[in-house]
Amino acid sequence: MAMRPLNGADGAEHARGADRGGPATRGDRAAAWLLALTPLFWAGNFLAGKYVVGHWSPVVITAARWTVAAAVLVPYCRWREGGWPRPRRGPMPWGTLWLLGATGIFGFNILLYRALQSTTTISGSLLHAATPVVTAGLAAVILKEGIRARLVAGIGLSVTGVAVILTGGSLAALASLTFNPGDLVMLLAVLAWAVYSVLGRQVMDRLSPLAATTYAVLAGLVLLWPAALWELARGRWPAWSLPGAAAIGYMGLFASVVAFVWWYRGVRQLGAARASVFTNLLPVYTSALAVAVAGESLTLAHVVGGLLVAAGVTLPATGRARRAQLSPARPLPSPESGTGRTAGG
């Protein structure tokens, strides 16, 4: 799952694509497939989480999930990288890696669980659909990624599709939505994920997606376990069962290890803004799994909304956006670089 450094023919192709618009390359198409499959694992995580959350506290669930992920990631990463990963150039971006753990592993998950405790599923999902908008804005400011017409149209189509799925295509249902403090927490979760995606794009100028994910998970666990131990000290012990353990295993292996490494591979190839549009496939997959597993009914709104999301995801992925080049010649700025220095030191 790890990506090798960009050099030789691959690096030349990447550099050429970074400086001009043009058709999608083979690497773009491969990344798009990974990004399209990643929300499927997260949809399964939603169903597994619905079962576990009745027996475990959200903080303990998150800590257990990422502990399982770390148990797999650390030995695999060290085997693939030949030891603890080192940056391809410049110093190790420890500050940014800590921010990745704080935002994508700790902050996003905790905020998401807290938001869903006090907001409706429809309101929360619609606000979550704003992830591409927030990510594109941050990527434009921090990474200088261009916001092209295809990306704007894709975001619009995918958000519309999400709204159709969640409201059943009813304008009255959309107009009757009310907002509460939990929605603000959901917006903070969206911001945390956007920061995780954008800063991850920056870190991968030095580290592979596998290495970046591994270090982010370890940093996140440093924050998660004190919070989990505090929950346990208050007597909130989980109710152990074989189905619960299987659900945590799925969440740790597929929804965390596979999904997060694939996510960063897609972010590295397509850029944070274009990759973020794929998150709106989550309600499509969740609806499909609900029909297949839970026996819920398939409606016309599911079909129409799913097609709109699919069109919105495909549109920006079929063209190559102008984006900052990841190469020694034009390194990206880094929080560790100091005033007036570049990521290459």
C-alpha cells in the first residue's frame, strides 16, 4: 500500500501534470478507484459503529479502533519501509504529524460522535457533505491548489445528490430542517477532516502515504488513550462480546488501516480538494448497505441521489487540476520550515 518516492518516469509524469491541465493519467484513474472504494469501508464502519455504540462509549470505541489499526500499521510500515520511516529530504515534520493525529485521528472522530449525539442524522450528513467545500478552500490557501470549474460543478452535484438521498427528494423536508448546537460540533468535525487532508498532502512531500498514516495514528493514540482511560475510570467499561470484538476488528483493519492509507494515496495523487469530493459517496454506500444488510427499501430518491453523487465524483476526477508540484525543485512550505524556509530545509 505504500507509494515509492516520485522519481524517474513517474516523477516526470507527475511534474508535467502539476503544471498544466489535461486528461487524467493512469495514476489519476488508479487513485480515483481507491478514493471511490474508501467510503465503502467507512459506510461499513457506520453500521459496525451503530452496533458497538450501544455497548461502548464513543471515546473507548475510537481508542480501541485505532489501537487495532496501530497493531497492524506499525509492523507492516516498518517492514515496507525497512525500519521506522525517514523523510525523503529535509527534517522529519514532527509538528505536522502531531497535527494530523490531533485532527484526523483524535479530533474528527470525537467531534463526529459528539455531534451525532445531539443532532439529527439528516442535518449531520448534510453538514458533512460540506467537507469538499471546506477542503477546497483550505487547499487553495495553503497548498495553492487551483479551484477549477470541474471541481466546483462536481461539488455542487455531489452535495445535491446527498440532499436528495437524505430528504427523499422532498423540498419540504429540506425546508423544515432546524439546527442546534450539535450542528456546530459537526462543522468543527468537517474542519478537522479538511485540515487532516490538506496537511497530509503537505507531509507526503517527504513521507509515503503509509508512513504518514502510521505516524498520524500513533500521535492520535497519545491523545486518545488518556481520554479513554478517564472514561474507564468513571466506570464506563465496555460490554465485551464476540460480535462487538468483530466489529472493532473491522473498524480497525478496514475502516482505518486500508481506508486511511488509500485516502492519503488518493490525496497525494489528485490533491486534497479533488479527493474530498469522494467523501460524498458515503451516504450512497450507507444506503446501499442498509438495503442489502438491514433490509431497508430502495427508493427513487436513493437512485437519483446516487447518480448525482456519482456524476459529481466523476467530473473532477476526469480532468487534471493544476496543483502544487511535489518535487525538490518546488517544495511546499511546512510549519517546521521556519520563516523564509521551504519544506526541503
